[in-house]
Amino acid sequence: MLGENTNVDKSASVGNYLNLYFGQNQGVRLGESSVVSLRGHARMPEKRVKGQVKILLNRDAGKMYLDFVEANQVVHIDVFHQPGEIDPRDVARAIFWALDEHFLEKDPQLQFAEDERVKMVTEYAKKIFITTSLGKGVIYELYQDQVKPFIEGEEGFDHVHVLARLDREEYYLVYVIAEAVEEVIISSGIKPVKVRNIIHGNQKQAEDSFAGYIKLPWKNFKGQNAYKLPDKENVNQLILKLAEKFGGVDEIEEFMENYSTNIFKRKGVDQQKKKWGDVEHYVEQLEELGLIKDTILGKVMTRKGLQLKDFVINHKCELETEIRRNMRKMPSGGNSRFRKLGQVDQKQTQVEFTNRNKTVNNPDKNWSGDLAVPETIVQAMKNSFLRNDPHFTIKKEDLHYYDKKSYVPIDVCLLIDASGSMAGDKRQAACFLAQNLLLSGKEKVAVVTFQERSSEVVVPFTRNQNILNKGLSTISPAGLTPMADGIMTAVNLIKNNRVRNPLLVLISDGIPNIPLWTLDAQADALEAATHIRENKIHFICIGLESNRFYLEKLSANAGGALYLVDDLNKDNLINIVRHEKKNMLESGKKMA
């Protein structure tokens, strides 16, 4: 049971509790068997973690289950139980009368206004949706025995699934609903299941099954529509697909080495996930293409797989060029969502250069710069003839000079959290951002990481992609979060280099937990952030909603802006940095 002696005070305290955690984009466990949030839930496989439920931070419950347009409109309540059949009509009646009893206890005067009380409960009955293994429907319909059939695979198989449209002021009713559901489960002779732990994360997007459309020379597809491309072009297409996941040719080669017959060069799946994230999907695709097979030594590359590896090694330069070209053309991704808090108070400066493709002839304007000699002579010859000059002369109105162009150069320093929680897909997303910035712009890029108890410049300011890739390949997330040390390293790097309009981008999924000067890690990072403002460095922080309050203080101390996201994926990172660079360019033009 969720508790005994249920009363108005207890439900009110639960309402306050939910308001606090929902405001931080977190779900909670009520009692031992109920999980509540504004997001979707996923039951973790029992073989991996028994009794663990994952709150899907990037899946709004209303949008996910009821096709709502607006977010945060629906409270998601799951009450877990052992296998057994629970009638949704019993759950509906129990919730209906529990709400009636609660309103009567809250306002005893309602006993004299039964019609008003029934009307109030009926309104809620139309806003609460229930699913069990025997059916589903809103309480209002279920109370009248109108039950929609349960479809296998839907929510509700091993738990009572409740979706309630409640405003923030109505969150106290969650306690009443969850208590009523648990009572029905017990009265049905079924034991509730204990939820041992809840975790927060994102639901991954479905991976592209490229094995279904890349046709290699040795792979025959029966009944599939494969593109009939030249053999080499298909192999290149496969390498480009792998590059989207692993980064470059060197990392693709490193990944393939893990499936060689040399056991001393192989790394386990867990080590691979730490660097590249989920690799299992790609292994499955390579198996389907006949490049990897199962043996007594585990998964190893087939003869054709070894040929592909040799192809990668022998055509490294050509493939790197193709990957760079593909990365430049790659759009930033469509469905990125972010929220910006604060404004950057640093100003940008423009750089002028001579535009030798355009000349100007304006005798009324004072000019300075490079004289366009050929155009000036041609103009003087024409004008000398028109002026009837006795001989060739050059006058002020004949002068041509080269026009000048201006732009706002932006050198970017990425300050990347390389603590243990950033392993896998988050690390790959940050590395992809660095590569994208280098290939899509004309300015320099630098990368600083912080982990364990210190920070490191893994890539100094450079325009060389080989230097960038070599530095990125050394990033191996582990340990704690010494953010203050990372900030100071980045500030000193920018101060000691000739950079133009520096943009410092902090990417982190957490908050500091290793101090630099005192015993307070968070206070040290806030102090370090003031050095960003003092050195007039344009600063933005990209972080998660759950860390909003601290990161907002950090960004304010740095005189910068905070971008909040649900997920640190490459689309979000690229779109945010592009958005900020665009703002900097527009700001620089306005000042000109």
C-alpha cells in the first residue's frame, strides 16, 4: 500500500513533492510499486536490471500516448504488479469513488450538494485514461461498461497504466489515483511488484538499417529493392554510413580491429560502447551484409570483411576526402529542440580585407586602400579622349580602387565534459560537432576536456583536420567532473593565442563535483566563470534541463547564455552553435 490513513494533508504534500520534481523534468516513485512523471516510461529488461524503470526524458507522455500537441499536459502513472488479469472497469470505479470520497473529505459541505460533487468527479472521469491487460478506456466510458480491447504490445501488460490530464494545482490527486489502483490490484489477488529504482534517460531514435539497401558485390538480396550501384560506389556508401557513427577512417579501422582473429587487439563491447555508444546495431548490420560472423572466438570478420578492411586501409586518403565532403553537405538535423536562457553581453569586431573581384570609381569619396591600376589606366584613356586632353592624363575622376569586404571571424573553443557519464553517444556527438565546425567554417577550432581531477587541451587552435582527429581520438570519458579546472584551462588557452571573437562552448550533462581552490566544487566553478566575463570571451553553455538552476547561475557569472536540451545529440549541438554564431554575425554587422 502507498500508505495508511490517507487524508487531504497527505495528498497535498504529495502534490507539492510532484510539483518540485516535475519542474526539474524528473519522475518519482510513490510507495513501492508506482512510478509517476510527465514523460514516457520504459521497463528495463529483467536480465539486465531487475525492477528498474527508465523515465524517457525526450518523450512527453501526452504526445507519446495520446497524440497531444502541447507538452506537459498529462501525468503518467504506472502501478506495477505480478502477472494476472485486472479488469479496467474495476479500476475505473475505484478511482471514481476514491475521488468522490476525497472531495467530500476536503470539503464536507459537498455532502449537501451531491449533484455538484458528482459533476465535479465526472469531469475528472472524462480526463483519466486507463489501460490494463483486459482493456482500456477513459473512466467515464469504463464506468458504463464501454471497454476498448487491449492490443498486445501496448502499455498495461504487467502494470496498470494511467494517463491523467491534470494541471499543476491538481497534482495532489495523483496520490488518490495511485492508492485506489493499488487497492484494486491487491483485492484482485495479485501482488504489486516492487520498483527497486528509477533512472532518467532518452529513448534512442530507431537506427537506419543500411544493410537493407546497400548492395555489396558478394551479397545477394532476395525480394529486396537494393540500389544497383557500381561495386566501388556501394563500398564507399557503406564507409560513409560507418563514418556517421564512428567519425573517420582511423576510427572505422579501430572498430574493425575489434573483430579480428587477433584476441590481443580486440576490445569488449562495453569498452566499445564507452567510446562510440551503441555499436550492437552496426554489428548486426555488418553481419547481415556478410562481413561479420559468429565463431567459437566470438564475432569475427569474414573473408569479405577482411577485404573491406584492406580496402579502407589502401584507400584511406580517398575515403577521408569523401567523408569530409559528405560532412560538409550534411544538414544539421531536423528535430532538434532547445531553450535559450539569458543573453551574451560581449561585442564582436569585424575584419576588413581587400576584395580584388570588385573595383569602385567614386571621385567624390575619399578613399584609402589598394589602387586598381589596370582599371584606372583604362578609365583614364577613355576620359582623356572624351575630355579632348592633348595627351594622356590621369585625374582624380579616373581613379579606381579595390572595394573592401568585412566579416566577423569566430574562433571556437569547445569545453567538453569528459566524465564517465559522457561516454558513448554523447562523446561522439561532441566530437562530431568539432569536425563539423572545422569543415563548415573558415575559423580555428580548439578542444579542451575535463575529467577525473584535471583538464587537458586535446586540440589547440587549428585549421588542420588531421590534428583535430588525432586529438579527438584520445578522448576517453571516465571519472568525475572538475569543471572549474576545465574553465580556467580554456580561458588561459584563449588568452595565450591570437584568436578572433572567441566563442567558448561548454558541453556538459552534469554539474561539478571536483573543486579547484576550495572544498566546494560548485562555488569554484562559479568563480572560474567570472574569468570568462573578465576576459571578454563570448560564452554559451549547453546542458540538460535537470541541471538548469545551477547552469543558469554559471552562465550568468560568465556573462553568457544557457541552452537547455533534452538530449546532447549531434543535431542539437550543431543547431545551437550555428544559431549562436549567426547571432554573433548579426551583432557584428549592426556595430559596423
